[in-house]
Amino acid sequence: MTTPRNNDDDLFVFQADDDIPRKRGKPEKTWKVLLVDDEVDVHKATTIALEGVEFEGRKLSFVSAFSSSDAVRAFEENPDIALVFLDVVLGSGDSGIDLIRYIRKELDNRLVRIVLRTGQPGEAPEEEVILVYDINDYKEKSGLTSQKLYTTVIAALRAYTSLVKLESLNKDLTEEVVKRFEAETQLKMAHDELEIKVEERTRELSVSNAQLRDEIVTRRRMESELIKTAKLESIGILAGGIAHDFNNLLTGIIGNISLARTQIDLNDRAYGYLDDAQQASKRAKDLTHQLLTYSSGGAPIRKTVDTAKLLKDTVVFCSHGAIVTFDFEIDEDLSTIYADGGQVAQVFQNLIINAKQAMGEGGAISIRAKNIEVDDDMDLALAPGGYVMIEFEDRGIGISSEQLDKVFDPFFTTKDYGSGLGLATALSVINNHGGRLDIESTINVGTIGRIYLPVSTKPFVPNERALDGLVRGQGKILVMDDEIYILKVVLAMLRKLGYKVDSATDGEKAVAMYEQAMKAGEPYAAMLFDVVVPGGMGGEEAIKRILEIDPEAKAIVFSGYAQDPILANYRDYGFKGVIPKPFDLHELSKEIHKVVYEEA
């Protein structure tokens, strides 16, 4: 520390002033006042003059410094100094202005109040220095009285407290601004996150809405298909019973006509009449076949079918007398299908006939067939797997959207003629095959009929031999049917073919007759059994009992219930052949010959 000077010549004494308030008591805190002067007497005189002074309940405490270095150290030890009395020129050669610069610039202390004092008039700092360094007051030592000193101190402390409060407010305000900024930042972040979540949720809802729309469309389509199926089933209950009885009647009619034709010369006029009657009967047979398609539980009589050949043969059959042409696009490796060839051919015919009628002025019908693989994503309501897709496209008048929804309804037609069973029959056939039939159409553009049929997993065995005309044979045949007129005509047909015949009206009698023939050493070469015998044993139970007697027994099932599952899967029930009613002499001769002579 710089040694203080004690110069009596420079000593100044504050004049007494009894008006300075003197408060008693011991405040908890004090106002720190730094005295910077190289003269000890100045320190003493100042502390004496300000002894007992209080401001806002707090007394003064003094820190003495005799040089700039002392003052710097004092600030380091007492950062809460409120007021500095500073000599302009210190004895060590230090300048008070340099100390002020240190306080304001380096310490960045703008709160402490600085009062310059000098014992030499004319040393006042320049105005620019006062402004730049925030010098709060300037006094000459000789002019200071106790009252003036008190006034200076109170004014300085009042300014100091105001600055402290202002700084506190600024700090609080700054903190509030920071908090608000942080809050706004967090709010913006939350808003941005919310926008992102809203966008994500909007996308999710958009996807969900799209999925819901697709599901609604799918459900509506399924409901439409269920309604179509329900319509078919409702009429099928009635159609099945009617068609069964009608088939039995047609069996008698067609059988007798075919027998009569064998008795008349081809040039006889009656032969022509019989031929016309047989053709009409076959038309009636086709009608019952369509009616039976509606019967519930129906199953087609299936085998592996050459799809391309069946399609081309059907087109050739339908092309006679047509003014339209046919364009084919058929895969060379088109798969076979496991189907009832006759039923599927009827579907092809229906679609081709509709296309021909839609193109009254001629044109080209496009027929396309290819293999496809169906999966769940294709939304076809089909089991996954391999299918053959067949399309019939015309460029005709088209079908309106109102009528398109009704084309599969039984008996619905837009024509002036026809039964309206064509597409309804086609739909039932394709459904019974585990496939799908769709119709697309646009007015004045054309119509597409699209069929999906499952590919066959069984090997294709082509016919090695085609039997044309009557095929005669020998042996004894047992016929079982509950209808006497059926027995009569079938027995006559078999005799015409060269067979010996016996008959039974129920299965129980047929079993007894077979067992008796076995014991007599005159077994039957084959049997024809009806499936249903009201009130008695039918063909299913009869063949089961006979096979227990003779595992080599050969039986053919025949029935007017063409939809009966036994006809579709006759071998599973022990039969060797099948012939749906009604049938003519040629059809019977071929099936009997196959079972008697070809069946191993």
C-alpha cells in the first residue's frame, strides 16, 4: 500500500453544521463508501464529517485507499461499494481519471457513484470525460462543508439505489423476456409438433378413409352378390323339384321317341315328325338343365377339360349363320380346367349369343384366354391360386348401368324374346365351379363378359375313342327305378341294344335280386340305379350293400336330380358310371358299353 501523506498545509477541516441529521441505532447493513486519497487527514476528516449519517435506515461504512492499486484491491474485496470519493491527482502520480476508466470499462460497474475531489482549483475534468465515464459530481475540497458533503452523499446514494432498482427491474425484465422467449419458442415448437401430428393424423385419416371407402365398395359388391345368390336359391327350391319330375317325364318321351325312330325307315314321313319331336324334347331338356342350375347343393359332373379346345369348339358351333367374326387371343400354354364341360360350354354359348345379338349389324367379337395367378390383393372374392381368365368382348349397343345391376336376375331380359335365364344360369354354373363371372358394359361402346375358372390339378386324359351310333352288347342288366313308365322305356331301350333285363322298383328288392342271381351263377353284367326312391331304399344304399356281396359289381347311377352330388362324384359312392336323366338310346348305349366292356 502506498504510504499516505500527512501535510498540514493541505489539511482542510469541514465546518461544523448542527443541521446534519444524526440517527441512532444499529442498521443491519451499511452503505460502503470508498475514500481514495493519498492524504490521511482527508480520510479522517471525511469519516468524521459523515459519522452517524444514515440513508434509508442504513449507516455508512468506509473503505480507505491511498492509491489506484489500493482502490482496485478494494473493489475486488468489496464489489458492493456504493459511492467513491476520488482525488483527481494522487500523490503516487496516479490519475483519478485512470481509476474511473478501470471502474467503468474493465469492471463494467455502472452503478457505483463517483465524486471527484481536488484541493487544487482548475483541475476539473473535461465535460466529455464526465459524460463518457459517468462522473457524478465534482467538488473542491476547500468548499466542502459537512452539510454539502452530506447533501452530496445522500444525492449519490439516492442515485445509486435508483440505479440498483433499475438494474433489478432490467434484470427481471430481461429474465421475463427470456422466459417469454423460451415460452414462445416452446410454444412454437409445440405448435410445429402439433402441425406435424395433425399432418400425420390427417394422412392416417386419409388412408383410413380410403380403406373404409374400399371396404364399403367391397361390402356393397359382396352384398350385391349375396342378393343375387339368394335370388337363385329362392327359385332353386322350386326349380329343383319341378325339373326332377320333368326330367323323368322327358326320359320317357325321349326314350320312346329314340326307340320309335329305330323302327321307321329314314324316308318315312313319320321319321321326320319323330325327329322334330326329339329336337323339341332336347330343347326342353336344355330348359330343365337351366332350371336345375338354380337348385341348392348342386355339383357339376367334372373332369379335366382342355379349355382351349372347349372354347374353340363352342365358338365354331355358335358361328354357323353368324354375320360376326371372331378374333382369338389364347395363350399357347393355356391351362386345363376341372369342370363339367357341358355346363361350361353352355356358359360360353350364352355369352357368345348375347354378343352376337348386341352386334346386329356385324363386326368382330374378341375372345381372350390366359392364365393368371389370383392373390388376396386382387379383390376378386376368389380363393388364391391359379385360374384361367376368359373374356368375350363385343362392340355392340352396350347395357345401361341401371340394367347392368339386373342382368343376373332370374328371368330378367332386355330382349323381346328368350327366357331371361341365360346369364342367371351362367352365373350359377361358374359359382358352382368355384369361379367368378363379371359383366362390364358401356352404352354404344360394348360389353365384356369375364370368366375366372380354377385350373385343374388332375391330369388330362383325352378320349381315345369316340363311339358314334348305337353300341350293342350282351349280358343281363338290372334296372331299379320307382317310376313304372321309366322302367318300361329303359328296359325296351336295353333290349334294343341286345341286353337281357330285369327290373326292381326299390333298392331292397334290387339287392335281393342281385344276391339271388349270384347264387344262381347268373350274375348281372351291370345295373342302372335311380338315386331317390320315395319311401324306400335308393341307389346309394343299394350299391353299398351289393358291393359287400360282390366287390366287383358294376353299377351306373341315373337320376332326374342332375344337381345331386352323387352324380358329380359317383365313384366315391361305388358306381362305375353315370347318366343324368333324360337320355336317348345313343347316350344309354355308350355309357352301358363303357361300363360293361371298358371298365376294368
